[in-house]
Amino acid sequence: MPKFNFPTREYHPATVERTLTKRRKSPVPQIELPKDKNNLDVKIDDRLVRLTNLNKPFWAKPNVTKRDLIQYYLDVAPVLLPHITERAMVMKRYPHGAAGEFFFMKRAPSPRPDWIEICNIEHESGNIINFPMIQDVAALMWVINLGCIDLNQWYARCDDVDRPDYLHFDLDPVPNATFEKVREAALFLKLALDTLKIPSYAKTTGSKGIHIYIPIKRGPTQKQVWTFAKEFAYAVASQAPKLLTAVYQVSKRPKGRVLVDYNQNAWGRTLASVYSVRPNKVPSVSTPVTWKELERGIATEDFRIDNVPARVARLGDLWKPMYETKGRFRLEAYL
């Protein structure tokens, strides 16, 4: 551990505010929201969650309400929660639905339930930001009820916010590049990672691209992870210049390519979590997919809040290796 206790570019002190009441660990309770109430109090053990404006349309076509959104998250909570607990959460709030204006909110709103646990992170500026953490189903409902459509958690857990558990590549189509090209890019990166014996897992972004994640053994700092991601992105892009680009400056990116975006690995950045609903024209979901599915061909619209829970019930959590302790890659060999 560093010998200093003040924030620097490499070290950011963080503390956790724990609740005094016990959290339910398992199993995650199954909850079905009634369809005849616009406002509802849901009690889970000793925690009361107040849900409001449940009939509000969050998507016009198809007609999807705030209730439908919350119910989706309740349905996938058993596989979602292990991926987001113990991490600071950046809230992106859509109070008027997916087509309405949104705003980002880092600090936990006040007043709030006393069972919402907090990750206090001191930034280099000296400011301490009290991010909320989603530790259980009650906290999940509370956050979604605030109008959060997708979930954006930190890459590092709150006990060491400078050392992430994974690195990732956001494959984003540059204008004139199709999703088929993004799929081709994902398979190309998989081949390159396999050559280095680096495990990788894919999910749809729920929008236009594909995310590729690598579970790493915690140790390297966020800056070291970012440096590796940048070097790999440029190296792999040089091997397929007609397919890929790693140029971050928008004006200099060649059209028709797929951007291997490494920059989201920088400290404090976030991406939509696995199983997150996305605020698109339809309520698509950032969904884990197998490499065989990518080879056969998929579309973002294949994965929505109306069919992902059934997919999870059938296949389980395809991204379970992302939070398991075994099988994590030691990045130090390439630093």
C-alpha cells in the first residue's frame, strides 16, 4: 500500500459507509409488482422501498412503463447483483423516460434510506464524492425508481478504487461501419487475445457496439490497465487497418472502421453494466453472448427486457467468470 494517505493521480483514498441493518445475502427474493397500483411500498425484510409513478411510459413504442423496467431488474437481480455490488455507482437519470432529457448524478441524493451504503472516494482535487452502492434488491429498486435506466458502476471495488478487476474494449462503429463489421471486429480481437492466452468475454452494448471484457487478478493500477489496453488496441488495429482503428480523435478516425476504444479504462470512467437496459428506441439490454453466437450472427435488437429474463433462466449467467476468483488473468506479465 502507498505510504501516503492523500489523493494523487495514482492513489485515491476511499471509505465505505455501511448500514447498521443486515443485508439479505441469499437467495434473492422473487418479487412480482402488481399492475393495478401507480405508487407502491415494497417491504424486503426490514427495508421499505417506495416506488412511484409506476404507470409512467418510459418507452412509447413498444409501450413499456416504469413498472416494466423495475420488474425486469427484479427478474435479473440474481445474476446482476454479483457484478455490481461493492462498487461506486454513477447514476444516469431519465425522469421522463428513454426519449426524455437525462442528467448524471454522482453524489447519493439526500434524503435517502439509511440502508443505502456509500462509497466515499477522494479525488485528486480534494473533493470527496459519496457514490451510492447497489448492494441488494432493495437498493436496486431504489436506484431504478430514481429514473436510472442503465447502471454504470466503477471497474474497481470500493476497498481499492485504483485497482480494477477487469479491463475492457468498447468496439464502437465509426460512421459507415455496420454492426456486422463490429461483430467481425470482436471475433478478430478474440483471436488476438487467444494467441496471448488471455481469457475474454463478450456482451452486446445494448446500442451499436460490442464490449469485450477480460477478468484480471487485482494488482495493477487503473493507469497500468489503461496503458496495456491502449498498447493492445493500437497493435491489433495495425494488423487489420481496413477493419479497425484505435485513433481516439474523432476527426482523424477513418470512416467505415470499428473503433477499439481503450480510453474508457481510464480512472473514474464507467460503461453500462452487464444486463443493463439501454435508453434506445426499444428497451434493448446489454447482454452476455457466446463466441459461437457471434460467429453465427446476432443483432442488438435480439436482446430486450421482454426476452432476456427467459434467456438467463435458460442459460444462466454467461458472465459468471467475470466475478469469480479462479481463472483471472495476471496482467503483470505484460506490464
